[in-house]
Amino acid sequence: MPDDAGLYSVVVSNTQGSIVSTVAPLSVTGAPPVPIGPMMIAAKGGVDVAVNGSAVVWTGGGSGFVHATSSLCPGRVRSIFERVGSDDAPWRLVLTDSLVFWCDGNNGSIWRAGLGSESQVRLAQSANMVYSITRSGSDLLWTDPAGANLQVMSVDGGRVSDYALRAASGTAAPNAVAVDDRNVYWNDVSQQTVNEMPLGGGPITTLASGQGYLSAIATDGGDVFWISVVGAAPNQTTYEMKTSRNGGTPQQLATLPTTFGAALVVDRPYIYWTAQAISTPTAIVGSGSLSRVPADGAGVSEVVVGELMFPAGVATDTHFVYWIEDSLGPFRGRVMRLAK
């Protein structure tokens, strides 16, 4: 960067002593160029992606892996987990500075692995499938749609507890889950509702109803955002919705006809979201998209990248937006990024 210009020297040392080079000037005429188009950072995609610092981690779903690369040196892929059992299908994930947690969409396992030298360990086995997972302080929370429940466990493992049903009934098929400093939020695909409950238990409040199929949810500590898919082919439409965590009338932020919304991430001032066009007569392979819409609802949605191959998970960091493209036949999917 231009601010790095100046006078520099190099010190070389060993057990016999050290020597200092001659001082030399360094001139920086401008910032390094940033790619303006989408860039593939890994040639094997999957389901979900998360970014923390320089670590980019993603799950392979039915391909049975968890892989990682560096945002500073993308392309060098490191394996964190490879299928142990024939039914292993890493699905959603949570990433911290040094650890990655993920849930298995087939067999209900909860796993943890280190980004460094810590080996993977199976923390728990849910009685049913697990769709979504998140972290709240020292706890992991996940949804169990088949068991009509939310469950909780320490990040270190141990006893698995029924979370939502400890304090109140009302869940039927919880799907995606998110937390902030006050509440846990989840979508119910059976009741077609968006719900909240105080962390630690308490009454369940319905924030929105009649929402159709609900595939994703997120919060920024003030508002709650979700993806709603309403209707059936050929009149199926994806809606990007939000409401205040304090309640109120849900607000429609964006619509995209003949698509199936997949994932979203809050990155103020925008919401980035992916949609697949695979379940209607007008859908063709490569007709998915990555879009963004102002989070405050004061602007229109725009397609950032179109003609995508089954886009799935999406994440952001300071400079880039990342997304997964799932596989089809010999095409093994890919992990992509684009400068924001």
C-alpha cells in the first residue's frame, strides 16, 4: 500500500552473529490490483462456507469432506475431515479463530476439528438428522427437524439437552437457526413460521407466519432476516424478508421469481443471498444467482453474479463475498469469491 513506502533494511542472523544490509528506499505507487470478476479459489464445492480471519472453510455435503484454504493464498486446499462412515455428509458449519464445528445432515453427528493440529472429534450423535448449527458463547445449538426440536451442548461436548422444549412447546420442524446476544431464532418449515426465544429458555414468540418454505435465517442483533420460498412450479418465488427482533410487520426486501432461495449472510449495508433455479419448468443448469439487497430496505435488489451452477452457502469478510456452487455429475462444484 502507498503508506508502506519508506526506507528499509534487512537483518540476517545466525549463531555466529548478525549483519545489517544497506538501507534502501521502497516506493509504492498504488494499491495492488483487485480482481474485478469472480475467482475460483477451490475446485471442489459443496454445501456451506464460512470465513474467519484468513481461514475459508467449507463442507462437502454428500461428498463427505470439510476443506479449508487461506483467503491470503487461495487455491491451496487443506483437508480437515474426510468421510469416516459411508453415510457421513458434513452440512452446516460454525467457524471460530481456531476451531470449526459442523453438523452431519445424514446421521445427525456433531463434529469439531482444529484449524491447526487438533484432530477431528465426534462430539455428539443426535437421534435424528441435524439441519443447521450455530454457536452461542460456550454452547452449540442445532436444529433437529425430524425430532421437532432444538438441542444444545457445550462446545467441549458432553450432555445433549432439548433446548426449545425445555421451556415451551411449539416447534414442529425447525430448520435454520441463528443467535444474537439476546435470543435464538429459527425457521419452522412445518408451521411456516419464524420464531424467537430468549437464550436459556422462555416463551416462544412467532415473528412471522405463512412464510412458505423457509431455508435460511440470520440476525445482526437488531433485525432478523430470512429466505421464504412460496408457491410451486411454475409459480414458485423466492422472497428475502426481515423484521425487528422486537416484533412488527415483516418487510419484503427482494423477490426473485422461479427460484429456490438457498442461503444468506448479513454484511451491512447489504444482505447477500443465493438462489437456485432448479425446481421449475423454466429452470436450466447454470441459472442460479448471487444477489444483494440493502439491509435497511431502502433500495432494490441486484444480481451480483448470475448464471451460477446451483449456488449454496455464502459468507463475507472485509474485502470479499464467497459462495459455494454445488456439484452436478462430473462437475464437482467449486468455491468462488468476488471483491465486494
